[in-house]
Amino acid sequence: MSIYLHFRAVGRSDIRDDHTWLAAFMSDAWEDHVDECAAGIACSINKGWDFVNDFYAAADAPDADADEPWNLPIYGGRPVPHSADADPSDPPLMLLEPPGVSRAAHFLATVSFDELWNVVGVRFSAFGWTRQELLGHHRDLQGLYGRAASAGHAVVKAVWA
């Protein structure tokens, strides 16, 4: 079974802060995922997004709080709560507002992938992750957040199972 964390950049004024509406928006975006990835407004990570977050955590102290820049690309943002009439099968959603997107973009642009890999690469290799696989996710996130920040966009995150 595949489970994905889907990232989608969107103009803040183009979205509603309503779970039902946002779930429908993200569902449509998921249907167009390949094209949206090619356009640079979306990306996704299959199953291992927690490892990507752990990889970024090596950039900071292990006891840092959730508002630290390294935490923003994967888990940053706030949950969008289900409304009373929401379909319970709708995915969990997070919304990272433009200021958070800018902080995440800055982190991703300035963190040294090679230095992080030197610190934690052996541990990640033991779990079956390759340098190239993590670098691919890093580049995808770096591009998505960089473009979103430049445009003043938010990033919506949905989990698809």
C-alpha cells in the first residue's frame, strides 16, 4: 500500500480555510499531480516523509521546538480541522502560511545537504535510504518552497492513502 504526503503551493487568496473545500481542491490537484510537479507547484513523498524530516532535524539541536526552520518543510503549518459536515474519509490537511513558506524556503536554500549527509548518512543508509533518494526529495522540496516563497504562496499538505 502506498501512502503519500502531497505538497501543493497555492496563492493564499485562492484557497478557503475550510476542510471540505480544501480536501476537494487537493483531490483535484492530486488528479493533476504529474502535470503540477512538472510545473513546479507540487511534489510528494511516498511513505518516508518522516525520514526526510529526521534528516533535516540533524541541522539543529535534537530538543528544538516545532517552530524551528528545519521542521517547516515536512510538518510545518497548522492542521485544517474537519468541519461538522466533513467527509471523515477526507485526508488530514496542513496549511503553511506564506511567512512559514518563506522560512522553510530559506532553510532549504541555506542548509548543506552534503553536511547533513555526512552527519546522518550512515544511519539513513542502515534504513535503506540512499543519498540520491534523499537528495531528490531535498531538491524537489527546495524548488517547490523556493518558487512558492517567491510568489508569496502558501503550501497545503495532504496525506493520501
